[in-house]
Amino acid sequence: MPVPRRSISSPSAPPRILWSPRTTTRMTNAGTRTATGCSISPMTVVPASFLYQTTDPKTNALVGTANTPVDIPAAGAQTFVIAFTPTEVIGRPGVEVLLRFSCANLASPARILPRVNTFTLTAATSKPPDVIAIIATPSNDGIVTTPNPGFFVVAARNIGSGGTFSVTTGGSAFGANICETLIPNSGICATASTLTVFSSFSADQMISYAVFLPFVPPRQFDPATDRVGVEFLDFGGAQDTPFIRGYTSVAVKTTVQQP
């Protein structure tokens, strides 16, 4: 699945690309036969060209040919890089791009899951802040089990220009709290644990966080919708509509499942 948000720079006149966005994603074939002619394409019209290309899953190095469908064996997966090259400014809050993950011999494309396999696109005439956030869970599978241990950690690096962000779990239905940690991935809070913390990032700086879930009543496991996200918001002088500069999320599972 793709990282669901990247902020980018677009060309100013005369046309000149200052910074192009790209991120990695993966298509998994959970079936019992080879999926043939698998490809990725944007379903949302945006002022940008689009490219996808296969990568080596161990190194993320490009392999194969750009914009060329591939076959994915049964119970196998293929990693890709996807990239947009903008032609004009895309302002706040950005455009949520729906991506079609499809294969020629399958009846329908993959289900669209907002903020899981979609992509929020913004563009500017100068390099903006851009946070890449990666999660780690105790089980190392992107799933948090509650009530025990009920936490996960986030490592966030700003690969763009410096900025101050509202880092929040406020969009989650589970009411998780977040704090900055003393050292990367330690889980020891350096700030109070609340729904929102404020972090100032310089260019290429990394900050780590711990996220703590409250008790969640037993429920059927649905990793597509039962999620806790961490969002990096850049208000940039605006009071109501921020830029989304980074986002990541985990699935939530209760220890006792309902029948």
C-alpha cells in the first residue's frame, strides 16, 4: 500500500521541476493463481503526470520498465515506486488521489481504502516540509493488540524544508494519546502524552514518538477500518485548513474477538 500523503513542489514559469514526489507501494496476490497484467493508475484527475515502476523489495532499487504491467504469482507480492510530476500549484488541503490497483485476469480492482491505499497530493513553487513517517509495533506486523501492550512507536523524518507541525491522533475513533520520545523508538515520553503534540522539524531532522491506545472493547478484527493514524499538520498561518505533511497508521486488534 502506498504512503497516503506526500507534499511536493511543482514547476513555476518557465516550466521547471523543483522537486518530484515518489513513494513506494506493494501489491499482494492472496489468490491461488497468477495475477497477470497488474498495474497502478490514478483514478482522480490531477494536474500532474503519473509513473509507476517495479522495484527490488530488498533495496527499493528500480527494476523493469516504467508504466509496464507485470505478473504476480499466487501468494506473492510485487513492490513498486509511484511518482507524480506536477504542472501547477495544488494548494491546501491537497487532493486525495484514488489509485486503481488492478490485474487483467481479475474481475475487479483492489478495494479503495481511504488513507490506506490513497494518496494526498499538494504542490508548491518552492520546496515545502515533507514528513516521512514509519511505524513499528511490538509484533512487527503493523498491528497493535489492545489492551496489552496497546502501543506503537513512530519514527518521522522531515525530508523537506523546516516547519512546525501539529502531530495528532485526533482523527482516530479510539482516542489514542501521543508523545515525543527521548531517544528513537524508546517508548519513553519526553513530553506529556496527549491527543496532539507540537513538533518543530529542521530539514532532514528525525523525531520519534510513542502512541498509547486506551482499552478497546472486544470487536471483530477489521484491519481496513479499525486503525489509529498519526498525522503531521502544517497550518502555515491558516487557522482552519492545514497542509497534511505526513501520515501513517496501524491496524487495531482486540485480544478477545467477538464470535
